[in-house]
Amino acid sequence: MRSTLRELSDRVAAAMAALGLEGDPLVRPSTDPRFGDYQSNCAMGAARRAGGTPREVAEAILGKLDVADCCEPPDVAGPGFINFRLTPAFLARSLGRVPTAGEPGAERLGIDRTDHPTVVVVDLSSPNLAKEMHVGHLRSTVIGDCVARILEFQGHHVIRENHVGDWGTQFGMLVAYLRRTRPNVLDDLDRLVIADLEAFYVEAKSLFDRDEAFKKQSQETVVRLQRGDAETLRIWRAFCNESLRHCHAIYERLNVSLIDRGESFYNDLMPQVIDRLMRDGHARESDGALCVFCDGFQTREGAPLPLIVRKSDGGYNYATSDLATIVHRIETLGARRVIYVVGIAQKLHFDMVFAAARKAGWAGEGVALEHLGFGNVLSASGAPFKTREGGTVKLKSLMDEAVARARSVLESGGVIAAAGADEDAAADRPATGADAARAGMTSQEMDDIAETVGLAAIKYFDLQHNLVKDYKFDLDTMLALDGNTAPYMLYACARVRAIGRKAGIDFDSFCPEGGLVLEHPAEIALAKSLLRFAETIDQAAADLRPNVLTDYLYDLSKQFSRFYDRKQGVRVIDAEPPGVRVSRLRLCDLTARTLKLGLSLLGIRTLERM
RNA sequence: GCGCCGGUAGCUCAGUUGGACAGAGCAUCGGAUUUCUAAUCCGACGGUCGCAGGUUCGAGUCCUGCCCGGCGCGCCA
């Protein structure tokens, strides 16, 4: 099964070709329902290139166009738009082909995999070890995971690499500090916890900055580490293990899986990177540092801006290790596409690293290197996101707070118990079906739901925003039950699942007989939305834009709510005749499966009850 | 100083290689309720798309200049 958009595009392209017209068919979803479901904007451009008026060209294309199997006869409107209206018969036929439970491809709704699978590396999360993950790691982790899931769904072989900061001076500093001040800690490394490690780090850094002797001691420890001193390595490993344990506790809660491959992995590769650069004449010394100069990069004085790949003290820096990642990912992992999910502030750095990799010939034309940059997470007021004391906000505490707030939303029966809200409101509110569904829940079940809703809210809110912009982190908004939020969508999912239970049907083994009946406007609108899932994934993948997917899922949820609404919509469970009832239940099932699949591509779990 | 990224409704944000009268949510106001989970649905109100020029059949989108905000610009990552 392929997307309707692609199908129409191919048809228009064929018609254009038959007329000898060049150009993209420019088929898009219509901007307004009055203009149908899809429109082609190709006639205006084609007319300019080939002569004639746009409307004449559009009419000529219509003459060659065969879409009778899926659309009403298309018409030409305005300056030369071609408008397409899908027929209910086509909608019913297309959705009817979606595999039902147990059929091959059912879990992916019959959506085709790419014809050209490639190896894609996604570089995501990448926290520094010895410190707790903080709010700054949220976006890379969540966006990177989402992008990986989408590309994986398309059939690509995706490798998620967690480029953790597990090497460098901070570790020498930490070891030296503990040796000097708390040797007992080193005797019992099993008892080390991340909070201690971070506290020690802060103390060590402070000492490092004011005590020359300690600074020297730290640097000597770094050298010992680099030379592979067994005892120093043992301590370093313990630090890394504890840090990674902390990170993976968070990844597990966030439902993110990835491979740790820290900077230390590239220790042996970095000298080779340097050797190759020097051997091939791509790098030269400048002020004692080894540099690669690429065209188009300037310092503030207008001089050529170097990418420093070896510092004047002989040490490597992050440019070196990033180049090493490129070499490893292309030459060893076989990547044809490498996506670095890193804050937008580092754009220049990656532009330079990529340019250097091209110059060195490591990344040829067949390899794409992409920096998927994103903006900052700001506080609700728009200021930088800090604790009251001015420190960084721990990711774990952020997650815990969201979960706690989700729990209080659940307990108040859907009325947000925000500060200042009227606490009596919940008591006065009449009982609802949702209340009844929650009535028999244990505290444990409520906890589980709160965990899912709270974390879904954070992730969804992040992914819902355009990547390049900063956004304001606002728990009230992301946990709201109305609007484009995770709770709204999870609720829509839970509602559909409840319909199955109430109707006495197990959707997980639902293999309906007979075709879909699409007559009511709400049925047709829901069917159209369902059918747009495939093209939405295409677009989200092509542009690496998760918010394309969130916007779609919100639209689908909305269409479902209308479909199921007692005024605007249709009866389902008690619908007559039986064929109509089955058809509507099938639409419900397709909605739930589409939402579940779509949310899973965002890394969000769905709920049976809420 | 140079470069990059932003500026869209009171607020938070979408806006698909330029397409039809600029969209959604929140907030505000109004309507629907003996509930198939109303944690929902419908309606109203609300915009000089930062400003000024330009390109063209057509500009929130492209170009130029300016204003405001953020970030970056040789040995931290």
C-alpha cells in the first residue's frame, strides 16, 4: 500500500509526460476542503515554461489524466489549480486493503517499506558522563529517537549511537580529586552513586580552577589514563558504569534504546585520522595547532577559520573525535547517511567538520552528513531553564514532576489541579464514563498510567514544536486534556479500545467481513484522515520533522472525536444494520491502530484505559 | 564587525522545493449533557505574518536594506 499523494503525483506526472511537459506534478493536500482533497499546482509553472495559459495547460493535463478509479472528475479552478476529490468507493477500497489482525504487515498497516534501504547512523543524546543528565539532553534524546524510529519504519537499517563524553580532563580531575581528598571512595567503588559523582565533580572543578598543584596532578592523572594505567582505568570504568547506569535508567523510562559508543572508543582512531589528514596534505600547522582549512569559513577578522584537529599541546579535541566518528561510521559501519542530533548552536562546528570530511575524501557524494539542529528548551517565562538556585534542571526531576502532575490530573478526574484551581470543582463535577472506567483501578495501575501520560506529555510537547526554534517548557500546557497534547491523543486511543470492549470485540483479533460503508460526512472525513497516514510518514521522514507527524495525529484524533460525537457523529456500538456496525467498528480499530503506530514512531506508548 | 537562526491572533505554536480568503490550541464569550469514556463536540471573537522596498500571474514563504531577540566566530565540548 502506498500513499494516495504518491499515486496521484504519478498519475499527473504521466499526464504531463504525455504532453511533453517538464516539471514536478506539485500534488499537495488541498489548502481548503472546498478545493477537494488534493490539488496539483503544476499548470501555472508549466504554462510559463511551455507557453499557453495555465488554465489551458490544466485542461490539457486533465485530458490525459486517468483518475476515474479514485476521484470524482477533477476540475480546474482559480488561475489553473487542478482539484481532486477522492470518492467514498476509493476510500473504502483503500482502507479495506489494510491488513487485518494476523495478516502479514498488519502491524505496519500494510505500508510499504522503501525500495532503497540504506544504513543510517543517528547520533543522539550524547550526555557527558560523571554528571546527571539535564534538561539540555532532552531534545537530542527524544528527537533522535523519533527520527530513528521513522527511518527504521521505512525500512532503513538504523544505528543509534550515543556519543557519550566519557574521556578527557574531567576524569583525570575526578580521580585525582578523590585520591587526594576521599581515598576511601576509591576503595569501595561499588557504592558510588551518580549524585556523589556529580558533587565530587563540582568540588574537583573548583579546586582545579584555584589550585595549581592540583591542576598539575589532574593533568598527570589524565596522562596515566591515556597510557592505560590499570588502576586509573579501573576507577574510570567504575565512574562510567555508574553514570551509564543512571543514563539508561532514564532511557528506559523514556522508552529509548541506543548503543553507547563514547569518545574513548575513538582513542585509537584519532591518531589515524590525524595521520591521514597529514599524509594527504589536508591539514597544516598554524600557531602550533594542526588545522584543516576549508573554503568559506572566516574568523571575526576575516582570516581563514581553521578546524583545529590537534591542539598545540598535542591533545585532541571534539573536532578530532567528530571526524573519527565520521570515519568509523562510514568505513566500518557502512553508513550512507549520518544524522547528528545536536543543538543548533553547534551548526558552524558541524559545517566545518563535514567540510573537512568531504575535503579529506572520507565522505563521498553517496554519503549524506546532516546536522539536525534544534533550539533550546526555555522556562515558561522565556528565560533560560534553571532551578531557583540557578543550577541546571535535572532531567530526572523534570520527568518526575511531569509524572506527579499527570497523577494528580488523573486523581482529579480530568480537572487539572493546578495551583490556584478550584479544588472543589472536581467534587461538584458529575461523574463521567471515564470516572467509571477508572473506578476499579488500583493505585499501581494509576501509577503506571501517570508514568505513561507524564512522559508522553514531555516527549509529545517537544516533538510537536518546529525543531529549529526554542520553545517554552510548560507543564500546564503539555498536560492539558484539550488541544494538541499527548493526553488528548492517549485519551482518544483509550476511548477506541473501550469501544471494542463494550462492543464485545477483541480488536487484536478483529477480522471483519464485508466492505466499509462510508456515507455519513463524519465517516468519510475520518476515512480520509486515516488514509493520509502513509504520506505523512513520507513527509516527516523526508524533512526529518517530527511535528509533521504530531500534527497529523492530532487531526486524526480530532476526526475521530467528531466521528464518535453524539451530535456531529454516528452511532457505533448500537449501529444498525450489522454491516454498518461492523464497518464503523472497523474505522474505530483502524483509528486506534493508526494512532498507536503513529505514537510509537514518536516513542510514545499507548494505553488501554485512562 | 562578520555569520547563522528566529520575529505569524492577548498567550503558546503550525504553515509542506512560492499557490486560492493566513491555520490550530489556550484564554474570553455563547451553545450542546437522562454520556456508546463529555478528559468531548459545535459556534463566535481575535492577525499591517517585525518594518520598508523588490522579483511575479501569485510572497508568511524568494531577494535587498533596516529594527528587535538568541546563538556562534582558533586550541572547552
